[in-house]
Amino acid sequence: MLNRQIIYDFGINVAGHINGDFGLAEGVRSTLKALETTDIPVVMNDLPIITSPRSNTTYRDFSIDNPYPINLVHTNPNWVYQGYYGRVFPYFGIEYFPNKYNIGFWFWELPKFPEEWEFAFNIFDEVWAASKYTAESIAAVSPVPVIKIPLTVDLPQPKLTRKDLNWPENKFIFLFVFDFGSSFHRKNAMGSIKAFQNAFEKSQEDVLLIIKFTGDEHFPDQRKELDNLLEGWSSIMIVDRHLPREEVLAFLKNCDCYISLHRAEGFGLTMAEAMFYGKPVIATGYSSNMDFMNVGNSFLVRYELVTTTEDYGFYPKGSVWADPDVDHAAYFMKYVFENYQEAQKVGAIAAEDVRYLLSPETIGKKIKSRLEHLKKMGVQQMKKEWLTSQAESWKLATKKIQLEFKSTNF
């Protein structure tokens, strides 16, 4: 049974999709890795998602209790209240929150924070965000403190080689990795493909673009759109299946250059991971990735900010995001291909920057500093007063998201 009482004076209960194989899951594991560099006591509360793979076994020592005075709920508001299922914080329930100082760790990709998530301000005392861009989006409407706490990037050296991956040994390989469920239009794989098509020939034998993705089975029209663009291009290869984390990292390690012509990012983890391995990265110079990317360590693609004229899943008509310059990206692809020794120097700077800025030790110090500040201020005096009436009003406030879930297929 969930422990509703505080047993210890200080420590943190971390709730998230810890065993998952998707972006939010990588996020919580990265924060746990940062916490491991500190002396802060931690309890892990896993939040499984039935419809998503759960093959990551980095952490296994889970608890059903949250005994420490601080909760860090490392998932977005639409998973705190699952409107589609009509459940408040599945597996733990609303009783997880009272008598604690509750911190939400949220990811959002656009400058305007979604109104349908604002109900969560009724439950959280503080919000963490992985980038300045996201923190500013949340802070514009937040009645509670918003703190920037970046993700960590600290990766193993994959043992799998190009031969193991069935990749050609003698070709220059560009790579882009994405999930259809994270928004096909926002990730903008079509932009990366068009840039490659502008730079190279259909059957060019010395270069290859690999597009690796999952989740297309839920978006058949968008998959068809992608397939139509690829028709006749033997120099472009797709990998459309779920892979173990080790193999995905091997993709990043064995490519020559990573590309992301995203329209907006909530952090930009695959870019940071490619940089960790010393790969030159070509990317839209906009949104959260700009916290760790600059003209000295990356190839930043020009863009224009545009207003969307239709709904794109969770992103409504009238949203603002980037429209990257495909011709500029094609120029960079051609440059990196033809001047790889120079491009590798940029990749080396990228590796040095990311390995310092996003190291577990660096982020661990930021987390410890914030938590010690909360301890000094007295978390029990700072937490929300959780009355029965407040819990009931919070439940009512979330009814709006139920309709949103049913209409957006989340």
C-alpha cells in the first residue's frame, strides 16, 4: 500500500516511465543518473505505459512507496491524468501527492504552453524543464517556480559495428532517428529527406541516408507520404522497427553525420547523443537544442518562424514553430560529405562540450543545489495544503483533458 506519511527528513521520490523505450523514459533515466552522483536518498516509482515497449532494464529496484518529502514526477501532465482512461495518476492514484512537495518535470516543444495542461499547476509546487526554451514557455503561464534542469548525456561505447548492423562499410552515412508518436510534422523527417535529395543523386553509391523510426503503424497516411517521397531513391534506407537501446546507440556511433531538421524540440536528445560520440550534427538552429549547440560545435540550419494553418496532433492551428531552410541544409550535407576532416573537428568540439555541459556530475550539482535550497527553506512549509476540496477540484479541472485525449489519439 502506498505510504502516505513522510518517514524521512530529506530525500526524493522519482516517478516516471523508468523501464520504457521512448523519450520521456530516457528523460527520467538521465535524471536518475545525475542523482546517482549525489548523496541524496532516492526512491524510484515506475509508471509503466501498457501500449509502449518496456525493455530497458537499467533500473529495477522499484518501490510502491514514496517515503521522502519531495516527489519528482518525471512525466508530462497528460500522463499524470490519463483522460482517455479516466484515471488520475495510474498505478499510484491521487493519494501520491498530498503532504509532499511536488515537482513536475515537463517537456514541451512550442513557445505557447497548452491550456489543457494548466490543470497540473493545481497539484505541483514547482516545475522543472530541460531547457531554457521550454522553461520560458511554462513560466509565461505558471503560478509556481519553473527551474531549468537539463538532461544528462553519458553513453556507453556500443560494441556493434557497421558489419553487425548490416550497414555498408564504404559509404558515407547520414542518419535521422524519430518516433511518429512524437509528431511526424514536428520532427520533420520530410525536410531531412528533401535536403538529402537536393544534395545527392537517387542512386549515388558513395553516400546513404538512413531514416530510423517507430510508431508508423498508428499513422498510415503519414507513412504513405514518406514512402512516396522515397520512391526510386536507392541511396535512402529506412529502418521501421523497434530496436534495443544498445542498437540505437550503435546507429549513432556508426553514422558519419546526424541530421535533424526539426521544427521545434523539447530538448533534442538524439542530437546531443550524436554529439557525445563526436559526430558532426546538422540541425535547425531553433528551440531547446540551442542550449548545447552553437556555430562552433554544430552546423546550424537557417529557418523562418511560421504560424501553422492546421492542427498537427497535439499542436493546434495557429502554433508557431520553425520552417528550416532545406537548401541551406543540403549545402551543409554536401559540405560535410566533401570536407569530412574539417567536419570531424566540429564533431570533436561537440563531444567536448556535451560531455561537460550535460555530464551526470554537472547536472547532479544543479539538482543537489536546488534540493538543498528547498530543504533550507523548509519543504513542508512550502508545499501546497492538500485539502479534500482541493483534490476534488483538481479532478474536476482535468475533465477538459479527457476530451482532448479522445480527439488526439494519445
